[in-house]
Amino acid sequence: MNKQFSMFGIALLILIVLTSVILGLAAGPTNPLTWLLVAFLISIPFIHKKMAKRTYIEWEDSYSVGLNSIDLQHKKLINLINQLQTAVDYSTGEEFEREALNDVLDYTKTHFTHEEGLLEQHGYPELEPHKAEHLRMIKYIEVTIAKYEKDPDSSINNALDFLKQWLINHINGTDKQYSSFMLEKGAQ
């Protein structure tokens, strides 16, 4: 409902500005306010695109843990979260949103299994706390999916916010902690 209200507001704004431009041009094309409104009208798609882009995660080199296989999986997780964001932003329907949320869960499990296996293989001393954090994340996503089944609209935006913050904080925090250890052990 909130997304529809937002899109209605943007459409109404465009209609008002367009009407003002038409009336301004009809009254005389020399009015600077008319041309200011024309410039604003032209800029609306660019402004909207810039604002919408802020809701997506972009990979930054600072997120790298130095292990190619892990970085590639983190990039895929970011991509899956962005796909979920797209499903929500464009109201693709509950079925597609649910599928995108399940894809995030499934790939998160795959990533955690790979990461934990790599850490275990190289004798990472903080493996158990790392696994516990992974387990908490999986439980949170499973609870979120259950909440989504009952109330899709309110739970999906909370889930997206959490997933974005958690992933970046996890990469920059817990995952960066093992980075130097793993690189010293020759992991790639």
C-alpha cells in the first residue's frame, strides 16, 4: 500500500508540474518560472533513478576479504538481495517476492557451508562463534519467511533493511576478522 501511495504521489506531482508548464507556456513563453518548471519536469526521472538507486547495495572494494571464492559469493548475495529489492519496488507480486526471499535463504546457506568448510579446513580458531552468527542469520531469515506468509507488506521491508545491514556489517566485521588469518594460511 505504501509503494502505491508513493507512486501516486509522484504521478500527481508530475501532473501538477506538467499542467503548470502548459498553462505557463499558454500565458507566454517568456516567464522564467515556466522554464524552471520545464527543467524540473525533465529532471524528475533522473532524480527518481538516483533516489531508487540508494535502496540497492553496490559492491565496494572495501568489502573484499581477500579470498576470491568468498568475495564472489558475497557479490552473489548482494545481487540476490538487490533482486528481492527489485521485486518489492516494482510490486511483482507475492509469489515472486517469496521466491526471491527463498533464493536469498538458499544461497545464504550455500555460502555459509562453503565459508565454514574453508575456515575449518584451515583451522580458524574462532570458527564456533562464526558458525553461531551464521546460525542466527539463518534463523532470522526463516522467521522472516514465516512472518511474510502471514503479513507480506509489513515484513518484507523490515527483512530487506535487516538483510542489507547484516550482510555488510557481517562482511566488514566478522568476515574481515578471519581475512588475514586465512591469507596467512594460503587460502584463496
